[in-house]
Amino acid sequence: MSEVTAIGRPRKFEEQTVLAAVMDIFWEKGFEGTAMSDLVEATGLQKGSLYGAFGDKRTLYLKALAFYDETEVALAVDLLSGKCGGYELEAPDAGYLRIAALLQAVIDAVSVKGDRRGCLLCNAAVDQAPLDSATERSVTASLECMEEAFLEAVRAIPDFVASVSEGRRTARHLLSVYFGMRVLAKSGAPVAIMDDAKSGALKGLHPL
Amino acid sequence: MSEVTAIGRPRKFEEQTVLAAVMDIFWEKGFEGTAMSDLVEATGLQKGSLYGAFGDKRTLYLKALAFYDETEVALAVDLLSGKCGGYELEAPDAGYLRIAALLQAVIDAVSVKGDRRGCLLCNAAVDQAPLDSATERSVTASLECMEEAFLEAVRAIPDFVASVSEGRRTARHLLSVYFGMRVLAKSGAPVAIMDDAKSGALKGLHPL
DNA sequence: TGTTTTTTTGACTGATCGGTCACAAATTAT
DNA sequence: ATAATTTGTGACCGATCAGTCAAAAAAACA
């Protein structure tokens, strides 16, 4: 993992910390909207150090996307697939609750935390994926993770009488609702709209 | 509407034509990703003419958004509210068919026409609405139009036993699915995923 | 104490950015 | 004609863009 002794002048920064700061800026401003000077300011590093350690702007963006996948996407996936605590995971309607919790988290990000940045994955899909194939690949991979996690949650809904293909269909439908809500959130839509989008989606999951 | 005689040198361009070209570029590249030189190339006008006729880049963007609202959004709204022909509007399940047709149109834009630009409204919501209040207002207004149109379609579903508030909820849920599918389309998602998102959403509309 | 290796630093580059402007061109009004 | 008014044109502006580089600094070696 790490060299015990490293020759040469040691780095003054933690790679993960810098990447987190870089991700934040790209998240807030997008790829084109972010200048290298923004990253210099946010990271406290000089331009030369950034280029030396991470490569050019595009590479940095891709690494920020990967970091997002490892942190934020992983959190959502863990929530959906029941690998993290706090959501009554043992309840009989665990799958339903997990999906409800994720959609509620999208709403809370806006209404509680005032976070208008939305989802970096969604942002990247909209403004960079069609223009850059490496970004497209990264986004696609993260989307597949989320789809599988939704599928896992759907399958954890007892009495959800559904064929295998219907489970997949439902997962993809929920994926779509999730990103739609992210878009609505960024547009400044009132909480009531997102609440309805959420409960409208959940309604179809309750055959009880 | 128009002056019969206009003093001074007459314009060589049609305002609507130029606006359509401008909209196309912003649609494809986004606000930050579009340079004035791109617009000069696309419109055939010189920079000075563009500034003289439409104002600065931001104003031009807002006018392109308004143009999108008057053309593309209006088409979707007309389709949903049954004001345009071609979709068996007299059938007993007219509302259902209209919604299905709109979601299918999102898929066809990608699979038939190879159009990866998505929806300018969605793009604007994601990358400009949080940063510019005028853009946010424009996006919000268009979103409200679409919500009302979805609501009209939902209410045109016979046997859709639902309270008033449930109709609204369903409309907002569909709005969310619609934008989610737009995001998936831009991410390069295969048609199968969007098909499932669509049919998953439609399933909840068929209490038959 | 040097030598070597790596990182930090900030000045520097050419290109491009959004935006302006003076002047030529085209039309109506007199 | 000629004056008045508007539009088209392209050179021009300072600012900022992404990216580079040589030299200083900080560490491990010898």
C-alpha cells in the first residue's frame, strides 16, 4: 500500500483530501464552469503541484468522478442493499424502507442541508458524458452499480410478487425517478413536488 | 406586431431562425461549453450583430431557453394535453396513450434519431439553474407547464380512480420519470434501460 | 558534506474568452 | 442628392483560460 521510506521531498498534502476538495468544486460548478484557479484556491495547492500529482484538468475530473463513486455512490448503494445501519433493516418491509430512505435523502439534501449541488453523477451524465467517452464510461459504470442496488432493494420487498424481469424493470424505473428528482432538486423545485415524486414512485411498490 | 416600414439598414437575418441555431448550440454544448465563436459559426452572423440584436451571452441563453419553451416544450405539452393529432386521442385510454407516447419519444430521440442532446430544459436545470436566478425562473416556469400537462393527461385516464391530490402526485411522479429518462439518455444508457423505466412508470397507471 | 530525487512555487506562455468599437454599408426621409 | 438611422463587419481589448517550466526547497542517500 504505502512505501515506508520515500525518497525525495515529501508531499505536503493527502491525496484523498485534495481529491475530495476537487470533487466538491466540480460538483458545484461542473467541468466547464470550473477553472484551474478554482481548484488551486480550493485545494491550497499550486497549479504545478496539481498537474504533477494528478495530470490535466480532464484527468482530474475523471479522478473526482471515481472518488464520488467510491464515497457518495457507495453510500447510496450500501443504503439500498442494506449494508449500513440505521434504517430498520430487519423489518419485514426492509426493501421498501431502504428505497424510501434513499429518495427521502434526496429531498433532505435540499430541504435540510440546502444543498443545491444535486448528484455529481447526474451532473456528469448531463453535461460531459455525451462529449467525452471516458466520462461516459465512468458514469455508466456508476449507474450500473446503482441499478443493481435498486434491484437488490426491490427483491427485499416481501410480497412483491414479481417475475425476475419485472424486478429489473422496477429497479430501472426507480433509477429514473431518482435522477429525475435530482434534476428537480437542482431546478429549485419546492419540496412538495419532490415529495409527490417520491410517494408516487413508492405507491407502486406497495402491493399490500 | 411588425412595422411596415423600418428606418435604417434592414436586417439580413430572421430573428427566429438565428434563435433556433443558437438554441441548438446551447442545447448541445451547454452554457459554459458554448463560446461566442461557436454561435458566430452556427448563425452566420458576426459577433457584433449578435450582441446588437440579442444582448450578451447570458441574455442570449435565456432567449434560447424561451425559444425552447415555445417550441419543444410546447410540443410535449400539446401531446400530453391532447391538442395535437396522431395519437388516437379519441381512444378510451387516451391519457395513458399520450403519456406512453411522450416517454417513447424520449427513447426514440436516442434510438431512432441518435440525438444525445437530451432536453435543454433538463440541461439548464442541472448546470445553470443553481447558479443563475433568471435561468432558474425560466426553468421553473417550463417545468410547471409540463407538470400541468402531465396532470391533464393523468386526468384523461378513464377508470383511474384517484383523488385530486393523487392525480397531482402521479403527475409529479411522471415528471420525475421523464427527466430521469432524459438523464439516462444523455449518459448513453442502452435502450433497454429506458424501455424498462418507461414501462415501469406506465404500469402504475393501469388499474385495469 | 555533497548528490540525488521528488515536490513546491510562481512566473510565464500562447490561445481563447466575452465584449466593445469605429467605420462601412444599406436603407428611409427630406 | 444628402441627411438620418440602423445594421454588418472585423479588428481590437483586457481578462482569463489550460498548461509549462526552471529554479528553490526538502527529504533520503553517499
